[in-house]
Amino acid sequence: MPENERGTLPRRATQVRVISTSSCAAAVPIQPAATSVAATGSEPGSRRGWAAVGAIALGAFIVVMTETMPVGLLPRIADGLHVPLGLAGLMVLVPGFSAAVSAPLFFLGSGRFNRRSVILVLGLTVLVSNAIVAVAPNFGLVLIARMVFGATLGAFWTVVSPVGPKLVGPTGGTRAITIIAAGISGGTVVGLPAGQFLGDLVGWRLTFAVAAGATLLVVVAQATVLPSIPPAGSTRMHDLSRVLSGRAAQWGMAAGAIVFVGQFTAWTYITPYLTDRTHLSSGVISLLYVIYGVGGIVGSLVAGSLFERGVIASFAGAATVVSALLIGLAIAGVLPWLAGLLFVLWGLFWGIVNPGTLVWILDAAPETPEAASAVNVTNLQIALAAGSGVGAILVSSTTLQTVFLTAGVIVLAAAALAAVAARSATLARRE
């Protein structure tokens, strides 16, 4: 059955309204407006509700910034703690594995907790992680702090996906999650350049201290504006297995995993590619990172409208473009101006593909959005690590050009899989 065919829900089933946008989505029960107001303590569409959405977007910004910031600091950290550069790279890899494990465990163990309290505690945990890294006397303690951050990362993405519509009501849910997605892209914009700039200016320890201070400000803002957000209900292992057994979710997990493998096969080695093959200066590369992230924000804003027309088809089309851009970089990367243009467009269209993975899973399992989000976090974090591993193998045995050609072909395979899925997978009804 095609994606855009609308099924009829049984009379006795709990109907849901699926809200989707760029980097995440949510499904909430269709209920009277008064019930929704009572659930969160703020009137849908109110200024406080939108302020709360903004505060959560700031939280997403801080989480992603903390995740990406060490990439620009690894040489300084390795020198400062007297460890090999390759070992220091575990600061980037370990959080991904921690997130993959923590997402389903958090889902199973947090069902009875108010989501406002959960979000605040997760923010404080990010603060503590950054503070520990800033003062850690040895690399072992740094790695433990990053492992804790990774566990927080998995929990955060599990819980924030369904929150937007709860804060502003179903009619504003799409825009709310788009704003949260913009926070994700903003963290990507800031993380790498901020790490490089502050590392040069004040050193890597003070850079993490600054991140801890920024996290504190965000937690204070969230404590001020977030209303009570009661949990949706009990969380069971059955919910996770239900997501995994759904045909549409299986298609989405496969396509999402493949596209992430391709993306991070290339992304992991974009800096050496731009320096060694395109011969761009570090200043120009930092600027391109910023523009890439801005492109991701624009893609996030555009994605909301595209997904309303068809999630899987939009994913397939955007992935096809990303594939062409990666192959184009491999072929024409020696031309600086063309490489820069292709790189910026890559950010724009990845801003559509990336959220499409989560929206697809959530639309495939609208009755259990947090379970679907947890499954998606685990799936994509494993794929991310696999993509980095594929890139490492290719870099050591072939050329950077081959890395990008291979990445483009892998992403194209994900687009082809999505095109097939669009003809057979059925997603939840939209209202």
C-alpha cells in the first residue's frame, strides 16, 4: 500500500495525530483541547508554550554542540593529557556507543517520570560531564565523563521527540518540532568552529568550562519556562518489540542505517579532504562548516512542508541529491569554488534526510513515539559508528576520492530502498 494512502482506524482503537518535521516527530492522542491544556499546564499556542519550545531547542543546541565540539580540540587534548591522537579520538566514538545502549534502557526505566524533571536532570548531567572534562587530571576520567554524556545523549533524543506538540498543541506541533530541529542544526553550526576558535583562544579545558557555563544558563531558562509534562504512560519491552516488528518501521530502519553509514563514511574525513584535495585554508573550512550548518537549518525548516506531502518520498529524493553531491565532490573536489558549493548544498539536503529517518520511524509507530525514538537512536548511532569505520578502512587502503565515491554509492542505495518502500510501506494517517 503506498505511503500516502490513508487507512481507516478501527472504531475502538486510540486514534492518533502524527506531527512531523525536520529532525524529529511526534504522535499524540487525539483528545479535547481542554485535556491537552491540563496535561502540560500551558494553553496550546500560548506564549509560555512557545517559550518552552524555544528552551528545549536551546537544550538540543547545547547537546549537539557538546557532542561535536571535541572534534576541533582532539590534538590539543591529546597533547595536554599525553595520549596518542587515535586514543583521544575515543572522545568522539564512545558517546555514540553509550547513546545506542542508553536509549532503549532509558525508555524502559523512565515511564513514570515527569518529562520536565527528566529534561532538567539530563541538562544538569551534560553540565557535569563538561565540567569534569574541564578539570580531569587524566584521560581515563575524561573518557568516563564522555561516556556519561553519551548515555545522556541517547536519553535526551528519546524523550524530546514527542514533547513539542504537548507544549503547544497538535496544530502547532509541526512548527514546534521544526524549531527544536533548528536547535540541533545550530549546535552543529557552533560545535566545530567554537571548539577550534576557543581552543586557540583559551585552551581546551576552558573551552569545556565555557560549555558547562552555557549549559547552566540553558537549564535555568528551562526551569523557568517549562511547564509540567506528564509521561504518556507505562513503558514496556513489548513497545520496543512492536516497533521492531512493524514492516514500515523495518523499511525505515534499513534505509536510515544505510544512509547514515554513507553520510559518516564521508563526513568523518571531510576536513582532510578539503585540506589535502581541495587545498582550502583552515579559516575557509571553518566558514564552510558554519554555512553547512546554516544550510542544515534551512533544510530543517523546508522539511516540515515536504514531509506533509510524503515522508518516504521526500527522504528518497533528498538522499538522491546527497548521493549526487558526494559523488560530485569526489570528481570535482579539486576546484575550490565548486567543492565549497557542493559542500554547502550537502548541508542543505542532509537537513532534510537526517530528520526524515526519525519522522519515518515515528509515523510507522505513532502509538509509541518514545519507543520508536529509542529504537531510532540505537539504530542510527550504530550506523554512524559503522560509517566512520568504513571510512577509516578506505582511507588506510585507498584514497580520499574513493571514500567519497563509496559514500555516494551507499547513500544512493538508501535512496533506492526508500523509493521501493514508498510503494509498499504504510505510515500513520495524518490529520
